Amino acid sequence: MKPQLRRRFLIWLVLFLPLVLITTTSAWLAYTELYALKLQPAISAQTALIDRLSSRIHRELGYLGQLTRMLRSSIALEEALAGDRPPNKRLLARHFTRFSDTSGLIAQVRWLDQYGQEQVRVNLTPNGAQRTPESELQNKSSRYYFRDALKLAPGELYFSPLDLNIEHGVLVMPLEPTLRTAMRTSRASGLHAGVLVINFSLSGLFNELRALQTKNQRLELVNQDGYWLLHPDPAREWGHVLGQDRLTLAHTAPRIWQQVQQQASRRGVLSENRIWSHSRIEPLQSEDRHWHLILSGNANQLAGIRYQILMPTLAVSALVLLIGGAFLWRVARGEESRLTLLQELKAEQEELRQTNRQLSESLERQQRLQDELVETRKLSSLGMMVAGVAHELNTPTGGTLVTVTSMEESLHQLEDSIAQGQLTQGEMQDYLKHAEEGLQLAHHNLQRTADLVRSFKRLAVDRSLDEPVNFSLQTCADDLANSLRPQLKKCPVKLDITLPECQLFSHPGILSQVLQNLIENALQHGFDTDTPGRIELRGRLLEGTELEIQVEDNGRGIEAERLNTLFDPFVTSGRSEGHTGLGLHLVHQWITQVLQGGISIHSTPGRGTCFTLRLPLDIRGRQTSP
């Protein structure tokens, strides 16, 4: 392709892409609007049906509640269960028999005493109402509806979950969808204590709902846990009763179940290539028990609507792109000069990238140099610590050597006296006294030596650890004080330590290094030579989860204009004395990045400086590697 033609094509492509975007967006908006218009009749029909069914079921539930309240407040029931005489079971059975004729939904009416034993039960059979013989009455104390009903307040109505009828521990066949209502009879009302229970058979209602199932419409009823009570495939129903835990809407269609749980009622939801509508059925608004009525359309219905709209939309979009593309090709001929500008811009961008690479390399070199300086400072600190410990060990080990030498001379004198036969009791007692005093002195010096070695060992081990550990703040401070004692002896500055007894889960080596840097910084920059002074290391617990540590001196202080840059790298007032200016920068990095805390500074020229550290007692969950 010729360069000129290639440039024109590139320009045309740049102009054509926005047209494609605009045309595509417009086509999508038109498609969406037409799709919504086509969906509206189907959604309206589905909404009308589910509203009608929901109202019907709520009316049925209200009717069942009215029947139960009517029976509970009947004069015949109160007379049969009067608390001043034994229950009149015959009268109660006759009343139950007459009452059962008031509704074709009643399947069973019974009264259970306070222990769950059926006292009177009337069953509705094809041959009419029949009283159950007393030998066949059952104890229902273990059934959930009896236990729940005992918790009712006087006059309160109870609706059971919708399940299947069970007699003598066996499901009644064919399956009977059953809803139970219950009300208490109590001594407070002048009646014998017990529970009035009515079983309503909803087989007729379920059959009516099944009749609404069509090829283009699915009707489902699920309980509050997502188990199907009604489904186009009867094999999926009653999973919670039949022990089929996977027969739930949550398992089969989790997105639909999530929407059903989030909102009590929705209409015209598009999901899984269907139109969905659902409504919550609540027997009593004060209870959590409820069911969900769900309507969904045919899976092919949405695909057909999309196809009807998509083809005309694609044809119009293609025509617009064809005409617009031809027009833009003519415009591109006058825009070829832009290519030169783009090439110049590309050259400038390449130059900028090279500059960025050079800056990145310089930054890496600076970082490596800074890391080397950090290691050098650590080694310098360790060397000073070793020298200090060696100086401290000189005194107890020298004393021990003198004591042992003296005891050795006394032993030789004792041996000479024994050899010459001139050993007296007084000489023996003097030797024993001298030996005892020498051993005590040697033991004291050796114990001091061991304490110094252990302190140095802990300090060295802590500073070599990368992982956080549990440690005592007081022990960490004591070890640091032991390592700094030789430096403090050379100057008239006193170090006072007042720290609380507490355990930390952190980096003891890093904390020790931070405190050492701050104390040495005060010694080197806060006081003139031979000037007396005081450095305080103190701390306190904050709300039980944080620790505040302050390192304060009464030295010369720091000028206010230097405080904002004090933690920057390579900032120092002692560069002529060999200082690198990394000490306080490293302190800030270690505290904020490793110890997960914060540091602030307050200083008054001529009165001293105070560094305040706020550290968590436990860095687990927010730690970073040192």
C-alpha cells in the first residue's frame, strides 16, 4: 500500500471509529427501548395473574384464621372445657363435628391437653365427620406445632409451616398438603389448659394452581427455606419433608433465590432468559414464617422477542455505517497532514521514555546506596555495642582473676604448713574464711559476667530476627541500657528509664535499634562536650492496645525551621563529623513500615527535644517484613 493511501486510511479509521461507537450506542438504545415495549404486555399479564393469585391465597389464609378464632370463642367450646369441672369430651366432639361442616377445607379438628395428648379428635372423611376412638388418640408433644402453640399468648393465632399430613409417624398417601392453625386454651381464661388445633387440607387449592401451569407459564410455590411446595415437576416438591436437601430454588437458581429473599415482591424480573415475578405470602405479618409465589415465562419467549427487534436494528445500523464511512473517506483526504504531527509526537514520547528510564536507573542506584548505608550503620552500631560489652566484661573478669590468684596463694601456704606439721587451728579457720569470701566474690563477678553475656546475646539475636515475636519491653530496655553504659560513662549525661511492664508481639531488634538511634542522636547532637544533661526514656499504655514511648532530653533543642525536614534522608547538622544523616530517616521508616506505628517530635531551642512513639502492642494482621 502506498504511504499516502496508508495515511489516508489511518485517518479515515480514526474518524470512522467514533461513528461506529455512536451508531452502536444508538442501535443499542433503540434495541433496548423496543425490547422494553415488546416485553411490557407479557410483564403486565404476568403481574395481573400473580397479583390475583396472591390476593386469593391471602384471602384463604384470612378465612382460615377467622374459622379458628370463631371456634375458639364459641360458647359450646367454653362450656365443654370449663375449668371448674372435667372436660366434656362428648359435647366437645359434637361441637367439632358440627363446626367441620362450615368449610370444605377442614380435614381435622382436635383439642390437645397441656401435655400434648389428644383428648378429642374429629376427622373429615368421604363419609363425613367421624370422632376418633380414644384408643387411637396420639400424643403430639414432640410435634413442632404443639411446642410452638404452647408459647402463644392468650388470644394469639398460630399458623404452622405448610407441610404434609403425618399420622402415627407415617406420611399419609396420597400426599396431603396441610396447614395447621392453633390457639391456646388456658386456665387464665377459665378453661382447661391445652391447644386447639385445626388441620386444613390445601389439596384443592394446589390442584387449582396446578391447572394454571401451561407451556408458556410456570407456577411455583416455595417455603421460606427455598424448598418447593408446588412445581411443574412434582418430583421436586416437598424436599424438606422427604429428606431431599438439594431440591431447593437456592440450589437450582441461586440468582433468582437471592432476588426473592432481598425483596418481598417484584414484577417483571429478567433472569436466566425468562420473565420472573414473585410475591411473598405471609399468614401473619408479625411472624417470620412465609411462602413465595413465583411465576416465570417460557425460555423461548425472550429469544423470539429479541430476534424480532434485532434484525431491523442491524439493517438500519449497517446502512448508517455505509453512508457515514463514504463521507468520512472524503474528509480523510484533507487530514493527511496530521500524520506528520503524530510522528513528531511519537519521537517526543520516545525521548521522554528514555529520560524516564535514566531517572529510574538513577533512583535504583540511589536506593542501593541508601541500603548500603543502612547496613553500614547497623554494623557500626553492632561494633560499638561489642566494644561496650567487652569494656563492661573487663571489670568482673579482672576481679575474678585477682580473687582466684589470691585463693591460690592461700592454698599454697596451707599446703606448706601441712607439710611442715605446723598447721594450727587458727590458720585453718583463717584459710576457710578467706576461701569463703573469695568464692563469694568470684561467684558475684562471674554472675555479673553471665548477665552481661546474656544481655548482649538477647540484643544480638533480636536484631537478627526478621519475624515478630513475643517479648518484654522492660527486658528489651534493660539490654539496651547495658549496651549503652560504656558510652554514658564517657559523658556527664544521665539516662533514666521508666517503662511499664508489658508484653509486645513485634520486632524487638528493630525497636531496640530505634531507641538506640534516638538516644545516640541526643548524645551526639543535643549536648555540648562535658555539659551535664539528662535523657529520659519513659512510656505508658494507651487504652490497652497501644504503647506510647517518649525519648526526651534537656539539651540544646532543634530550630523550628528544621523540624519539617528532620526525618528526610541525608539531613544532618554533623556532616563534618562523619554523620550520614540517615539515622532519623531510618527511625521513621522502621516505626511506620515495620513496627506499624507513628512518630512525632516536639522541640524548643535551649530547652530540649522530645520524640514520641505510638506503637501497637500486637502487629499481627497488619505487619510488614522489616
